[in-house]
Amino acid sequence: MIRQLSIADSAELQALEAQANSGIGLPHLRNALADANSQVIGYWQQEPLIGYAMVARLPFEAELQAIGVLPQEQGQRVGYKLLSEVVACARQWQSERLLLEVRVSNQRAIKLYRHYGFHEDGRRRNYYPAAQGGAGREDALLMSLLL
């Protein structure tokens, strides 16, 4: 089941993010839950929340700010289903494009975005801290989908 999350879902969302590790902090999640220009979508399989996506409305575009899936549920099309809901939301807002950024090392996510029709727009050099305790910094790949 997929549905929009609310402040009442904060604890489950925080627990999921702690495992999914998409890089979004609790204050940002709470702000998005309360913001009329953001939507946080959750995916349940039976009882536990196993995935979420957060999208923000911009003046002419929408931005996928986070997508997180429990590690043990990855590869089960949860991300694809969440991304489909995000695209539907952006279209409902009449956004012209859906934007996102992703670590260049996150090949699973990049494959998902390309499969869905996103195109690479550029890079932000040294944008992210190195993943999983590594040294240095990592580039962000900028991608978009025309709606």
C-alpha cells in the first residue's frame, strides 16, 4: 500500500531512514511532513513501512529530495513504485520537470532513474561526504525527467 505520510508517521519514518540511510535528517523529514509544498509518500507491505519518497514543489519544477527503501527490500520494485507516485504528484502539480541528484556511486539508483527515463544534466563535484566512512568527497549526478 502506498499513501501520503503525515506527522503521525514520524517515528516509523525516522526508523526507516535510519536503516535506508538516504541522507535526510530528521528535521528535514519533519519539515517536509508539515509543508504544503512537499509530499512524503510511504510504502507498506503488511505492517512495517519499507520505503518512502520525498518530493518538493518548486515554482516550475519538482525535486525528488529523497527516496529510501529498507536494505532487505531493495530489488523488489519498491523504489520504482515510489518513483511512479512521485512522478504522478509532480504531474498533478503541473511541474515541467522532475529534478534529482544522486551519488555517482549509487549505481542501483542511477539504473532505476535511467530506466524510468531520467537524463543526466551534469555533476556537482565533491558534493557529498564520502559514503560509509570513506575518505574524501563524492560527486553528485544531476538528473531530470521532462513531464
